[in-house]
Amino acid sequence: MARTDRGWSGPSFIGLGTFLDTLRSATATQAGMSFSAEGRGCNQSFGHIEVLDIVPNGNTIQRIHVRFEHHCESPTNFPLKGELRIFQ
């Protein structure tokens, strides 16, 4: 995830499950994931997201556990892999 002037930029999704073939921006039917830092980002994003646990609380997330893999510009480029756990 990247810190920006407007907050955090990272995966966009809703619900439990595995989301394959993520796009740069989420749509109504497909998850999105984009990472940027220091004014740099990807024109095209490829990857997948696995939501293992999520507990929403209104417009915020109380608890989340996510694994992801992200490729910038090409699905064959070196991946950014990560896992995010936030428990309150």
C-alpha cells in the first residue's frame, strides 16, 4: 500500500474469497488493485487478491486479512507479493 496526500492507495474489493485477474481499477464485477509511490505507478496492473477475513464497520474496516500478488505493466513481470493483517 502507498501513502498519498489523499490517504492510502491499494487493493479495492468487497467480500471474502479469491479475486483473480485484478484490474488497475475495480469495476462492478472485477476487483482492482493499484500501487504507487513518489509519483510513480503502473499503467496496467495484473494480479490476484485473496481475502481471508474481513469485518466491516459502517464505512470503515474493523478487521482484515488479505494476501495479494501484483504485477506492473505485464503479468510476466516480477511480482509484488504481500500480506496485510489489521486487527482492532
